[in-house]
Amino acid sequence: MTSSNDIVTLDVGGHTYRTTVSTLTRYPDSMLGAMFGGDSVAAFRDDQGRYFIDRDGTLFRHVLNFLRTSQLALPGDFKELPLLEIEADFYQIQPLIEALASYRLAHLETNPCEFEVVFLHLVNDNVNLYKLGDGRLSVCSSSSEVRDKVNGFVQGIKEENPRSISDAGRLPALIARLHDGGFTVQSHVNVALHKGGQIGTQEKWVLVRKVSRNSPHSKCAIGKS
């Protein structure tokens, strides 16, 4: 049985970290909280007895620092934000996911015409082998103009396919329209959810478009809706 004061040695992608169970379980709903919060640790050990996690070991220091302080502190010249967002999604640390989203938007505000970002979050509460859940799609973006345009796309796809009631079914068409508008997929994470005997999925997309100050896209045009 593990104690919150126990010291834990981790091998994350070949990098060694020492911390405590209480730090790793700061957010019980996260993957690390589930791994180290029970009576026994659900993790593999390497040949030296360290708990092994097959993820990016360099980026894990930012994950661990956030677990220690609940604050996001990245170097001023940090250039691996998309990769760290993928790691945060993998570990399912929701406060870190939200902190990274705020960090991205804050940095976009310093160069408001250089990048536009769309975040898509699809949750299927109940999925089985025979029926895809209806799903709930939420949209965030780097500006209200882009968000309104994306929501217009969603409404247009609904009107074109009135028999399709599933946001999950509309998502490929939405991604295609964003791609036609110059957006590229920067990260995509699909995570299985297990809660109360039900199986669901959580899917997250980050799409980015680089915009020149003198381009016709500088006023947030994304093609036709």
C-alpha cells in the first residue's frame, strides 16, 4: 500500500525523476492520480526498479513542476508548446491543460495577426462496440471572429445533414472546412474514459493558421461557410 509521503523514483523516457506520491496524486482525476492513488501502483518498473512511463522525459519536468506548485512557469524562449499540450492531454491533468491554453492565447495576443488557433473538444459519454455516442462538441479560438466563423461552419453542416444528430459525425466535415481555410492540425489526442462502468472517449484537436499582417486572412476570413 502506498503512502502520500512515499518517495517515488520514475523513469520517464529514459530520464530519472524523484518525487512523492502526494505530488503525483495532487489531481486525483489525472492519469498519474489513478496510477499512484490506489492501494497498489499500476505501472511497469524498469530494470532498476523505477516506475517506467514511456513518454517524453525532457518535457516531463514541466509537468512535474506544475504538479509541485500548481503554477505554469515556462522559459521565455519555450518553443515546444504543442508537444507539452500533447503531454498534458496524455496525463489528463485538466488544470495544466487549461493553463497551457491560457498561455497560448496570452502569447498570441502579443502578435494578434500572426497566428489564429482553433481548439475543438469532443466528449462521447457512452460508447460501445455497436453504437457511437452522440458526443458534445465545444469550440474555443484565439478570437471571437474565428470562433463565430467556426460555429457558423458547425451550423451549416447541421443544415446540410439534418438526419445526422451526432457532433462526432460532423467533426470530419468541420476539420475539412478548417483545412480548406488554411488551418493545419497541430495536435490531436483521443483518450478513453472509464467511469462508473461506462466507456467513453475524449477527443481534442488544436488547429493553427499562420496569418500575414498584409494577407487577406488578416481579418479572420476562413473561406466560405
